[in-house]
Amino acid sequence: MSQNIPERRCENWLATLAAYAEDTESPRRFWLWAGIFTITAAVQRQVWLPYGMEPLYANLYVMIVAPPGRCRKSVPVSFAKKILTDLQVPVYVDSPTKRALTMALEKSGKENHFTHNTVYHNQCAYALISKELSSFFAVDPKAMVEVLTDLFDSHAEWKYETSGKGSDSLRNVCLNCLLASTPTWIANNLPADAIGGGFTSRFVLVAETEKYKSVPRPAPPNEQLYNDLRADLAKISKIVGEFSWGPGAGEYFDEWYDALEKKVHVTKDRRLHGYIERMHIIAIKTAMALRLAYSHELVITISDIAQAAELIDDVLNTASTALGAHGRSTQSLSTFEIMQQVKALGRTTFKDLLKTNFFNTTKYELEQIVETLSAMGHIKSSYNPNTAITEITWIAEKGKRLV
């Protein structure tokens, strides 16, 4: 569907964002997914693709995950909040209760609207943004998990009734989420049924353990590039209409979709199986955002869906790291943390590992963890009789998927 949209300043909004972010330490994948989220948040419920019984809207849930302070994960999140706020897109950043969120959405539906084919449409739309998941879930994690899980599907009608405190009726819901957290917080705080269940399987879990590069004294951001990004995002935010499949794009998607069943069987981390079952939906939403980044023609091309599928597959490769050691084993968190330590060092000793982890791991427990990691094929350990030291070496291939 063609629309009369003014000429853009950026050839590709995401490419310009990459240039804007070049002199930051945050990993490129963090910036890319923050950018994709920003586009979907800007268009809200205004673009869709016919898909079976109900259309698919472009809304996305993205979670950026990294060790505390390590990867500057808050920087891209702050950018998304700033530019969307500048455009007066409804942004929710506080620590909400379930009721506070549904009330805000109901109010948004009375104020937020768009027109398509001369028909006036209200929308209960919000971009939920938080640099710390711990802060966003501070009041009632279980209730927030439940409501975010349910509202991902952009219901045409949704109602929340409270006990003695009234009810909220939502029409044309559209939630986009950009949240940041650490593997340890996720492992220790999210309800057990949220991991691998409906909640995390709806998120694009973008995990990193290293900075993009070292920038000791970052320069102020390029104001001209920011102005270009803001101007073009304003144009993107005005696009309204129905997406369609371009020549060959649907067939490409069908073939990729049919291969997803195999991914379930070969992915050892069962916590990711729910995500794999939703990868096709997330891929379509991502493809819409990728298209909007460079064109106002609402047609998904082979290139768009192929790039989206590649990005979604890439997320799967590191999603286990994002979920940390959330599981039933009492040693799972320590095992995960020690595995990451050995991987980062390349080579260490049992003695040094014990010194580093003595506050939460005994000698006996560490011996069990080393045996576990050896059995998994991630490390090898050998005793040196000359030094009376047990050496531990990371042997998994660099970047090897741990699922």
C-alpha cells in the first residue's frame, strides 16, 4: 500500500542509528534491537498483516540482558525512551501495578487514535520502557508477568475486573516492551512458570557479555544525526495500513517456518522451546519493522523476511545466556556463573576459581561443578603433579551455542 509520505532524510533508519551509536560501548545487537523496538513503538497499532483469524500487528517485546554494568545496556534503552518521548508517543517507565497499567491503557484509548480509509480508530497503546527489570517489576512481579503475557496479542477487546475497585475495558490494545536486566536477576526473581513459559517466549532475548569497544571518554552524540532520526521516525509514526507479502517472500517464509520443528528437537535447553514455537510470529513483526526502516511501502520482501529470520535465529543462539541458570538445581546459578568465568579467562586453576567463588561455593560443590562442565564438553581439567595444581581450560569453540 503506497502512501504520500514526505521524503526521508535517512536511507535506512536503522543504518543511521548504527552510525549515531558508533562511538558507544553498548553492543551493536543492543542498538539494533532497541532501534527495531523504537520503530514498532512509533507505529503502534497502525500497521498490520492479515494472518489467519486475526491480523498481526508490529508490536514487539525486547529484553536486553547483560551482566551488571558490563555492556552499557541502559544506553540504547535511554535513547528509545528519549526519542519516543520527543515524538509524544505514549511511554510508560514507572514501576506499575497491573491495575495502574490497565488504567493507563484505558485512558490512552480515549486519547490515542488514527484514521484508516476514513474510519476513525482508537487504540490503547503504550511503549513500556525500563532500564532495570527489577524496578519495573518492583511491586508485583507475578501480576505483571500475567498481564504482559496476555496483552502481547494486541486484543481487539480486553477487560480487567478487580475485587471492589472497578474494572478497565480496553479496545485495540497495543503494547511494546523494551526492558533490560541481568541473567542473575532473571534467575533469582522471575516466577518459575515465566521462564520458558508464556512470558519469556514472547520476548526477543538479546544477550551479550562483552562491550562493543572501549570508549573511555565518549563524545557528545551527533546532534544532526539525532535530528534526522527524529524527523524520519515522525514520518514513520504516521504510516497507516495493511502489509502484504511481496513476490517470493511468502514462499521463503513458508520454507523457514517448516524448518522450525527441527529446531525444537535439536535445542537442548527446554526453556527455549516456547520461544521457538513463537519465532515465526516474532519474525513477521520484525520484518515489518525492517521494512518500515527504509520504506513506506507496506510490502514484506524476501530480503526483509530473510533478514528477520536471521536475526531471530541469532537471538536463539544466545538466549540461554539471557535466562542464566534459572532451573531446579540448587547449583545451577553457580554452575552458570563459573562457566562464564572460565569462558572469559580461557584458562585458570581450581585454586583460583575457589578463591573467586568461595562466598557461594564450597570446595566440594566446586568439584561437582567442574565435573559437570567437563561432562558437558565445555571445559577440561587436568592435575599437574609438578605444581600440585589442577588446571582448567575452556575447550568449547568460541561463540559455540550452549543449547
